[in-house]
Amino acid sequence: MPEYLIFFNQQWVPDYPEGDWPEIGKTSRAVVAEIQEAGELVYAGGLEETAALAHADYDNGESIVTDGPYVETKEWLGGLTIVDVPDDDRARYWASRIAVGCRWPQEVRKVKPGSARG
């Protein structure tokens, strides 16, 4: 079955009151549990809201890993879910369920066939 990446950028997350976060965490984890129960979860997780850990680049046959500089960007990845589902409609379904659970937008993209998997 094809895999799909469902993700959000941190800047898409509204400024909810502190008291809303426990319920948002509960509902978003419940959706991930549904995906897992359906046997369609590959991975789900949020990312730390800190600067990137490192920058890896390629230069003239060499790998260069540094603490910066980073590409200037106004948006960065906040979290992701990878699902293994039969078709686009099922991927859209899970993206919509995650959006409701988290209360912010999600984007869904198909992983290229033949991509490496651990």
C-alpha cells in the first residue's frame, strides 16, 4: 500500500489558552490510536519547538555538518504522521481526523513509490 505523510508547520498552530492543551493532546493522541488500531500507522510525532539541531549539506563530494547557518525560513515543521493506506481518500480521511484532533490544519502528501523504509 502507498504511504502518505500528514504534517503541519508550527506556524499553523493557533495560540490556544494554556488550559486547552490537555484536551488537544488527548484528542490528537486518540486519533493516532485509531490509526494504529486500523493497522495503518507507520509513525507519528511532534517536533521540539527549538532551533534545528544541526545543518547537513553536501559540497564537492563531502558531507558538511554544522550548527548553522540555517536556511532562512518563516515556517518549520511542527509534527508529522506517516500512514500506510490503500488510497488518497483514506489518507485524506486521516488528515481530516488529525486536523480535528489537533484543531489546526494538516497537509497530506504521497510518499514516492520505492522510497527506502527501515
